[in-house]
Amino acid sequence: MNSSIRTRYFWPAAVLLALALLAVGLVTVKSTAAQSATAVINTGALNVRSGPGTQFSIVDTVYQGQVVTMIARTTDNSWVFVRTPNVIDGWVNASYIIPSVPINTLPIIGAVTPTPTPPPTNTPAPGDTPIPVNPIYVTAVVNTGALNVRSGPAPTYTVLTAVYQGDILVMLGRNGDGSWIYISTPSNVVGWVNAKYVIPSYPIANLPIIGPVAPTPAPGTATPIPPTPPPTAVPSSAVVTTGSLNVRSGPGLSYSRVDGVDYGQYVTLMGRNLDTTWIKVGTPNGKQGWVNGKYIATTIDMNTLPVLTQTGTGIVVTGVLNVRSGPGPSYAALTSAPYGANMT
């Protein structure tokens, strides 16, 4: 009798205990998964903003290789709400991170509390009409140590140059199956890269097909002529390829800052200095100024831009160089510059 009673109450209790342990296990698994939602920054410098868009203010900056904790996302997965190593919460563009879990598994944050800071209103001076900028470029980040840029869409074509992990490329087109992308490098070399080794900010399938492409050459044959860039490229524009770029009143670091442009923004090309180290541009705010040519990408040779100033830069390559009052050794020495000094 007692054995029957014990058996009768033992099994329900055992079932309840098993269900309780299973629930605890599921909560633990869910908690562990939530804690593992991290991402690695895959660009040189990435702004963390107060809201999901470039119009929101910058609250922090993270750099390539740093790890952030993913908390939530926008409905279209284009922006992710993260916590930075500085324990600052904000939004980052999802195109420039490598997530540890699919972004679409994160919870969606609906209404955004921060209010975007409206851009300043610039009243142009009489006769100064702001220059429109056409945002036509889409970019990709190199996701391997070193990547060859070739003259055609296959490994049998000639290597033109190489790009490296973290470099930002301007995507111009693709081959028929999207396995190779026609790009412009930060040094303005155009060519083809294998699509497997880049992280695009725009669907490769939506790029224009460049062709027809000449058949793959046999070893030892002449190098094919690179295909013509697509007609969508507007030669008067360039894209910013660094986190934040100062726009100055003249072609050099000694000039005052008149504006700033961020990564991915577009500027209008207006001219250059004598050695093409500085480029005069029009900004999205309607201002004009000079930027360092190393930090913008365009599909044209910037050496073809008009020279707007006769100043250039150079480096002293001798022990000591005299600076004289006139163009010849007979003139008085005003000062001297040591080896390696930068000269304007």
C-alpha cells in the first residue's frame, strides 16, 4: 500500500522537476546567446552616433579590429545599436562591422529617442551658388590580408596593383556572374578584384555589368585592354575614404579649417595644387576648401584637374639646404632646412 502511494506521487514530481531543469537550461542558453552578440569593426574608423543615420551627432568612435556588443537593430538591419569598449551606447552602420550572429536576430528598436541635430544653414555669398554633389559611388572593404587588382576579371590577367585589409574600394561594375568586381582603389587605379574577398556596402548583383569582356588569355599571350568604366561614373565627384576629413582654407595643414566631411560623403572636384597633394572641393554644405588628396577616391586621374595654386610640397633630400633670397647661389641665405624637412 505504501509502495503504491509513493509510486503514485513520485512520477508527477519527477516530471515537474525535469520541466523546471529544462526551463532553466533554455534561459541559460538564451542568455549565453545574447551575451555572444558581438561584432568586429571592419573599417579604419567608424563613428558611433546618437541615432540610426549620418545626420545624428557622433557620441564615440571605434577603430578597426575593436569589438563592440550588439544590442538591437533597425527594421531594415542597416544600423545596429551597440555598446563600445568605452561603455558608450550608440548606433553604427552595419556595413562596416563583422557580426558574430545574424543581425536580423537582434531585437528591433522602434522609436528613436535622440533627436537629430539639423545641419547648419549656410547662406551663400552673392554670386556663390553651392555646387550640387551626386552620390553615385558605392564602396566595398577589403576583407583579406592582400588582394591583387587585375586588368581583367580572372586570375590569369596582369596584376596592376594590390590593396590591403581595411582598404576602401569604389565599386564601378561587375562581370556577368558577379564573381569579379570592377573597382577604383584609394590611389585611383581601376581594375578587377575577386568578389569573395571584399565586403560590399551595396548588392553586387545591382552593379552594372561591364562587358563584353575579352576571353581569358592563354599564358604568354598579350595582356587584354582593360574594359571602359561604366557611364554612371561622374568625373567631377569623389568619395571620402577616411573617418573624418578636414576641409581647409588652403592647400596645407597650416591653413584654417572651414568645414569637415565624413567617411562615405561626396565632394565635388574643382582643382588641385601643383603636385596634386591637395584638392580643392565643394562640400555637401555648399562650402569650398582644400582636402588632402590621399583621403578621397575618384574614377579619374586627379592630375587632369586644373591647377589652382602654384604651391606644392617637397622633402629635403640632402644634409642641409639653404633657403636664399633669390633663385641662385649668389643670393643671401635666409635660413636653412635639414634633411627630411617638408617644404612648401
